Amino acid sequence: MHNRQVKLLASGKYLPKRKMTSADMDRLLGVPDGWVQKKSDVLVRHFIEDETASYMAAQAAQDAMRRAGLRPGDIDCIVCASGTQEQPIPCNAALLQQELGPEWSGIPAYDINSTCLSFLVALDTISYLIEASRYRRVLIVSSDIASTGLNWQDRQSAALFGDGAAAVIAARAEEGETSSIVHAAIRTYAGGAELSAIRGGGSRLHASAYNEATREEFLFRMDGQAIYRMASKLLPDFTKELLEAAGTRMPDFRLVIPHQGSAMAMRLLGRKLGIAEEQLLYITPNHGNTIAASIPMGLHEAMTQGRIQRGDRILLLGTSAGLTLGGMIIDY
């Protein structure tokens, strides 16, 4: 198996201005005090005030650029890896480039979308283009706004989410550097396609069809229990095969950075996959589920807090609507 000589140079993050505590959410959802914290384990999440997804993406991107000490001319591709779209056309990446300013003009910009796993899928795909010398340095940004599409009647899922953005710059590793992508796997089981969906707003149920009767179709719908059952059946074998293909075992990882889907999902991961508590990066309590921004946000926290050092082996892991499973083994 061939390691891809790709290095994660730097990361950045942006959380919107409006802080929503679990007590605020209790009031918003009309539930008893303490219900949201008990159900979701999310103490604080951030919701947009006047921010757009492209504005948040630009803040996270500029944060990563500052940390890497790079200028726009050093980047030769912009990829937006978000689960939600700011508008149907053009793609998020074009809107991000517009937000970043004229000095970014001309750099190719496009989207890669696999809902909550968009960042993992984008990094996996782009790493081959970096390896093939098509690009040297790629800016990958995930920026998601959940708050505008939540169904507040569906309290269980509404309690889980937050808004935010995270960016990572991926580049070719230099000669003699140990940084690489060791192995990745992605599998989709479309039997679960109905379990997590927003049906309205595309070409099948166009925005012009929006009215009081169809309103629910334009809001996020999730059968959390069914997804949990499906994931708990599929994830153990998926993870076992991922690790075996790389000749690695769970104790070899300095850190496991999962998609922060829910506290329930975190417990499942830890227990079923044999991940030790100190190995599992858990940022749900102060972020919520930020959709595709969740994994790169975890990566950013790990990188900036010194939870991982160069040479450490880490695992990115999660599920997304589809139902899709994804995992990536990285030598940081």
C-alpha cells in the first residue's frame, strides 16, 4: 500500500457571534430546564446572527493562512467541503473566493460534498491531485449553517446542531518528512438515504413549490435512532478493515477525531471500536454538531492545542447522510 506524501500545514476556525447555551435552547424548544443538555450533551453551540456561510468560510481560511504564513498566490486550489449550500448556484467555493477578495481571483474553486463527511472525502480526493503534482497547496474549507434549516418541532435533532467553519491547508510533504495519508476508505449504503434529508430546494421539489403545506419538506429531517442502529451494525467491520489494510491497531493512534454527530454516537464509537477515552477527541459540548465543519474543527483543536505532534498517527472517522461511512489514517 502506497502512502500519499501529503502534509496538513495549518488550520483555522470560525464560530459565529451568537452563543446559545443549553438553557437558551430549552426555552427555544419549549422543553423543561436541563432537557437539551441531558439529551444532547451540548452545553454551548453558536448560531449565526448576520454571518453568511461564505463569510464564515473566509474567516476560517484567513486564520489558516495566517498560521501557515502563506499569501493567496501560494494556494493553487480552493475546495469547499460543506454539507449545506449558501445558494444553489454558483458553488460555495466561488462564493468563498469572492469573499476572500480580488487577490484570490483565477485560483480554481469548486465544491466536494458528502454532507457531514465532506471534509474527509475532499482531503482524500485532493491528496491524489497533490501527489500527482497537479496542485501544490490546497485550501479546504468546510462552512455549515444548520440553524436556518432545523425543524424546531423535531426537538431531538434540533438540540444537536451548531453553526461554524473550519479550514485546513494541505500540501505536498517535503523529502524526508514523515507526514502522509496512510489509508482511507469511504462506503455508502443508500438504504439509509431517507434517514437524514432535506427534500425541498433542489430540482425535484423546487423552491417555488414552497408553501405552508410543503414547509416541512424544506427543513432538515433525521431519524436518529435508525441511523444509530445502522451505524452500530456497519461501523465495527468497516473500522476493522480500515485498520487491517494499514497494518495498524487502535492503540497505535495518538488521537481519534470523529465527526461529532451526537453524544450517543460518541459513546458508540468508544465502546464498539475500542477507543480509549483519552484517545477520543470530544468537542460536542462546546460546539454541537457542525455538520461537515465538525471533523476539521476537531483537527484544528488538536493541532492548535498541541494534542498531536508531527509524526503522530491519527484517525478521522465518521458517518454522514447517505448513509456513508468514512475513515482516514494520517501520519501527522
